Amino acid sequence: MLRLSMAVLVASVAVGAQSRPADDNAFPHTKSHGRATVEFQDDKVHAVAIYDYSQRNHAGGWILIQTGIAVQPRTTIKRDNFQILMPGGRAVPLPTQQQFLADSARITQLRQNATIFSRDVRSYFPKSTLTDTLRFFALPGEGTVRDESFALEEQAVVIGDLYFKSPTLRWEKGTYRFVFDHEKARAELPIRLE
């Protein structure tokens, strides 16, 4: 009977360890605000990622992350500063505007479904006096796309929606790393998909 009890205990610990989110010590300088909002802050960068809709709706190949970034000192933020690291370590860069447009029907549906989950990213940056917009993506009729955004004041923030497409056309459950990698600063935030 004792052996059976030990076997059940060991099995339950192993299953529990597999289902737990990644160790929060793997993400220094981060703080969670609810289920799907995470904030990173050190002396060079302040970043926020909100992914309420995509946390549970990620079977369609695309995820949406509302993002805000403030960098010290002043700088330019580019498309290639952002990526997702999959649990196995594979890097997923932001897709091109052409890839985004090629899946415009899915993007439109994603946006419509995610609208009710949209939150104000700007409120996480109370010290920021100026705001620029990340305009890396646009559907037809939404204006022009820019490959750069500008944080030209010490208290400036750039805000926008970022879209990532899984190379396997599906995002599996697990903990991913949302990475802002810039010559002046780096931030890694956990994205936990359920």
C-alpha cells in the first residue's frame, strides 16, 4: 500500500510540474497584471504586453499582442526589434506587411473577435508625455505602414498592435517569450497561452 501511495504521489508531482507555468525567475523585471497582461521594467526599457484574446484563442495561426515600449535614452524602434521565442527556442519575427495582407480575412476575424478584449496600453505609462504609434501593419484603407516608430523624447512611448504568425500555423499551449531586442535595451516578457 505504501508503494502505491508513493507511486501516486510521484506521478501527481510530475504532472503538476508539467502543467505549471514557467518559473517566474526566468523572467526578471516582470510583473503580471491579471491573466494576460505583463509588464517589464528596468533602468533602460519599460514594456507592456496585453494578449487577453490570444491567450485562449490561438488555434488559427495568428496571435495579437497589444504593446507599449518606452526606451531610455531617445531612440528609433523598428519592426525587427520584436520577436517571439517558442518554447523550443525557435525565433518567430514579425511577419511582413505582405504576409499580413495575404491573410487579411483571418486578420479581420481576429480583430473583430479581439475587440471586446482590447485595453488601454497607454495607462501603463503615466510618466510618458508623448506617444507615437507602431504602424507595422495595415489592412487596405487603413493608411500607410511605417517600418520605424520614434521615441524622440525622454518620456516618450510607442504603442500599437503586433501580430505574429506561427510557422506551424498553430500556437500550442505553453509559455513563449515576447522579446524586444534593441541595441540600447532588451526586454523579455512571458506570453502564456492556455
